[in-house]
Amino acid sequence: MSRLENIITSMVELFLEYADDEGKKKQLNKEELKRFLEKEIQSEEFKQQISAEAVEEAMEMIDKNHDGEINFREFCRCVSVLAKCYFNQKTGKGGRRGKGRDEPEDN
Ligand SMILES: [Ca+2]
Ligand SMILES: [Ca+2]
């Protein structure tokens, strides 16, 4: 499989693995989101963006249609936020050294 295909299938499988755990299928509730963040977000850089300790905040940020669950579309958005954050770090935009919270990028 190509790298891109790997990413795509991983995202789908990752989402389904956590989303089908309890409650509604194909939707992440708060508990599932917490588990997902705890297990799958480990580096400090990413935790600064979305951390399991701040699951309420994360839920609010990711749950765009405010139905209390994260659907796949919202999940993709969350991953893209993290990817953008990593991209900015890697390309020096927003700066690694600056730490603290940078101005949020407009989407
Ligand atoms: Ca669920
Ligand atoms: Ca939602």
C-alpha cells in the first residue's frame, strides 16, 4: 500500500475502532474520545493542541454540530488540525521555540 493509502485506511480504522466501542456506532462519545486521546496522542506537542485531560474542551472544539458526539467528518477535522500544527512546527511557522499558544490559524 502506498503511504497515502496507509494514512487514509489508518484514519478510518482508527476512528471505527474507538467509535464502535460503545453507544452509537460510527460516533465517538465523550468517553470514547477520552480513550482515543489518551491512547493515540502521546507527544507533548500534540497534547498541547488536544489533550485527554481537557476532554470537555476538546469535545467542544471538535464537536462542530454540537450533538455531543464526534462523527467521522469531525474526526477528520481534528486530525487535520493536528497535522497543520505539526506542519507549522516542521516548517518553522509559529515557531517551536516560541512555545505558548500561537494565534489560532483561521481555517
Ligand atoms: Ca460510539
Ligand atoms: Ca458532532
